[in-house]
Amino acid sequence: MSTVDGTFTDNDCSNGDWELEATLSEGDNTITVTANDPYSNSAIDFITIALDTTAPTVTLTAPPNISLLNQYTYTVTGTCSEEGRDVSVPNYHRRSDVCI
């Protein structure tokens, strides 16, 4: 027998394996599992799973749309909603940057 986040579950672990379908909420979810044997011995383990269903946003800030430039190189700048995420420009092979 075991408990998951304080809820008793009747998962048979006699063959060494068990499973339980957990319902996650947006953000961090900590799942704690406790296993008990008939002799009052127990073991506890946990895992934290982050659920993120919101896509990041990205906005180009320069140059303006449909810019006419007289140079071969120019700086493209923008903003994004999630710091530390990769930002890439498809079909432009110079490099990818990280959102700061």
C-alpha cells in the first residue's frame, strides 16, 4: 500500500513496479510517494514536475517592419516573455541568441 500526496492508493507493488496517473496544475507540482509494509516500515520519495502550457511571446523591436536599408548588416532586436529561453531566426544562419 502507498500514499501519494496524502491520498491512499491501493497500488500493488508485489512485482516491484507500480503506476498512478497524476493530475497536474499549472506551475510546479511536487508529488510525494510513501510506501509502507506490514511491519510499519516506510520509504518516501518525491519529484517536482513543472507544467507550463503558456507559449512564450516574442516581439521584434528593430528595424521597423518593411525597412529599406543601405547596408549589408544590421542589428535585429526584440523582446521575449521568458528569460533564458532560446530565440532563433529561421533561415538566418549566423547564430541564435538567448532571451535576456
